[in-house]
Amino acid sequence: MSFTELSEPLELISTIGFNGNVRHGLKIHPDGEHMVYPLGYTVIVENIKTHEQKFLAGHNDNVSCIAISRDGKYLASGQVTHMGFKAVVIVWDFAAKESKFVFTLHKVNVESVEFSPNSKYVISLGGRDDGSIAVWDLSTGEALCGAASGLKSSGSVYSIKFFNNTDERFITGGNGTLRLWEIDRENRKVRPQEVQLGQLKRNVACLVVDPDDLYFYAGTTTGDVLKVTIKTGLFKASGPQKDLFSLGVTAIVLLKDGTLVLSTGSGLITTMNTETLKRNPHKECKVDGVITSLAKRGAGHQLYVGVAKGNIHMMTYDEFTPTCVMSCHYSGVLDVSFPEQCSDLFVTCSKENIRVWVTETSTEVLRIVVPNMTCHQVAVSPDGRSIISGWNDGKIRAYTPQSGKEQYVVHDAHKQGVTAIACTSDGHRIVSGGGEGQVRVWQLTPHRQNMVAAMKEHKGRLEILIKIVRD
């Protein structure tokens, strides 16, 4: 019997990761018990209390947007694809965790998706290579109507938001464009109305509508918030007038008491009064990195913040102090290593950092950061007292696994970066491979690390982990 016949498919238990580069990709389900976020080709539904994960797999490329219906029955996700191909939108049955509809219309990228208040329609917005907006009827699973998302003279459209009390009206915003739309079901048309901003020129990054559909608020890349009267489509006010938010407003939510909570590209989270559009300096906090998602749980007593560097923070509105509830690598994971005869912990490496994780809980317990460098490979010494790593600057660095303190550095170990590394069973020697194809052996002493051998048989970069089978 072959190995293939004996093997069974491995069941995925959990993942460690969050694609923070997806705009508004972090969502909290209306039941208040689950958070939904993208990771690669998959949409992950995670129980907030137990951290149990369910995986919605159906896309053939990276997920680019997510939306949840207000009754919590449906979830929609869009994706990117290659130039010349069409990107799909999948509507999922949340309870069954199964695909209900698959919509194929947009080219290259689906920028955003949104459900109408009563789940009558789902709207999908194509990216810059598509430039169209499509209205899908959820009762039949077919396209109802569509149109160009903006004028030819305007830029790309990024955001879409339905009104709260009607299924027939919604708003879109983007680079130099802000529009109110109305769905004409009888004639299968969708009709736009340009919002009049006067002399203002703004790129809209996020939208929110007040509960009574009287006004909507648009966060801009300039760093201010626009207030627009819905009935007339006329600009009413903007704020703050001074000290605009650095790197723009990236996400915005409206609480029941009329307070706007918004995030910025500089990592600032702050509040504003909807009447005066003045920021509240006593209700502000900051996280590390560009904030791309802001989601409220329940009525807004808890807020979840998604950061481009792959972290998710949680904070209560009363305390307004963020706590990191999930961390992960924000670029490709280049190596994974378990300590010898131990499965409780494992070590990973990526751009700028090495991380140590607890296997059972998938939580990070140690992070070692080397700015502007990339760690290609990592190994744990047989005695478990050292984390040995190879970096693209040609150095071998060793750290203590308890504190992350640097033990020693081997300078100029390889001219074109250290791409492979291993340790002998007695822990007295290191074998390293480099981008130039050389293999070198290093003798470790308490105060020095000396090269004792060099082999030059390989003609190219060593991409495969060195495995020592006999000392």
C-alpha cells in the first residue's frame, strides 16, 4: 500500500493571521459573538469568547472585501484576480457556513460589497479596472441592474453604504466622487445623483449614515469629515477646521448617542460630535500602524480595530484603551521551527521579526524585532537555550527564548544573506547556507564564533533547510 493511500487529509484546526490590508475587512457579527475577517483565499469566522474558528473556502484568490447582512443571516465576500479574468462575489449562509450564491461580473477586483437593510439586495463595486456597480437580487440570486460607478472624469470608487430605512437608496464615495443612488426596480435601473460639495475637492475613504437617514458622514484622505444632507444632496459642514487628521480618516462608525468614532492612517482613534464636528481630545488613543478597520460590537460598548500590520485591538468605549487580542506576521512567513522533542511552542520568522507562539492557544509570547531586515530561517538549539536565525544582511543572530535578549552575532557570515541554518545535536556548531551558494560551519565558544569549514559545491542560492543527519 502506498503512502498516498495511507494518508488522510489533514484537518485545519486553527490559523494565526489577519489580512489587515483589506479595507474595512474586520467585521463583528450582529449576534455579538463572532468576528469575521479575511486571510488569503479564506474568510474566517471566529468565536470571540472561545476563539473557535470556521473557514469559508470558495475563492481562488485573495479576499478583498467583506460584508454582513444586518439580520446576520448572510455574509458576502469579494476577491481579486488576475488581469483579464473576472472576480467573483460569494454570498454565504452564515448559519450553515455554506455558499448560497456566486456572482461573476466584475473584472480583476471587487472593491466593496454591501447588503441593503432588509437583505433585499447586495451591491458589489468593481475596482479601478472595472469601474462598475452591480445590484443583485437576493431572492433570485440574479443581477437586477448595474451602471458605471463614477464619471469618466472622476477617479476610482472605494466605499459604498446603504441607507438605514430603505432598500432602494445608497451612497458611494471615492477619488473626487460622492454620489447618492436610487434603485428603480420596475425599470431595472439604478440612478445616480451627484453630491454638491461646492469648492471642496475630496477623496472619500469611508461612509456612515445616521439612523434617521437625514445626514451622512464621509471620512476623507485629506483628514476631515464631511456632513451632507441626504434629502437635498448638499454639503452642510466639515470638520475639524484646524489640525486635520494626519494621513486621512480611514474608518468611521456612528454610536447610538450620536458620537462619531473614527480612525486615521497614523493609528489615532478619536471621537467627534456630529453637530459641531469637533474632535474630543479627552477621548483619544493610538495604536501602532495604519488602521484599516473599525467595527463596533453591540451598541458600541466595545470597539474592534484592525491594523494593516496584522494586529487586532479591542477596547471599551468607556475606558478607550486598546488591548491587542490578535497579532500575526504582516508579510510572508519564511520559516517555522519546533524545539527538539517539544510541541508546546514553535518559532516563526518573517520580515523584521521572529515570533514565539504557544501551540495550543495560538498566542504570541515573544517577539524579536530587527528593523528593516528580513529573517530567512530560524532554528532552536537542541538544549533550547538559543534561537538561532539567519538574516538578509549576512548575519547570524542568536537570542534567548525567554526574553529575546541578543546572545551573539556572527558578522559577514555570508555575502548575499543567510538563507539556511541548522545546529548540531551537541549545540557546539552551526551550519549555515548563503545566497551565494556556500555552506559554512561555525564553532561556538562562550565568547567567540569561528568558521571552521566552508564548502562551495552549490552554484546558486540555498533555498532548502540544511538537515544534519550525523554529527
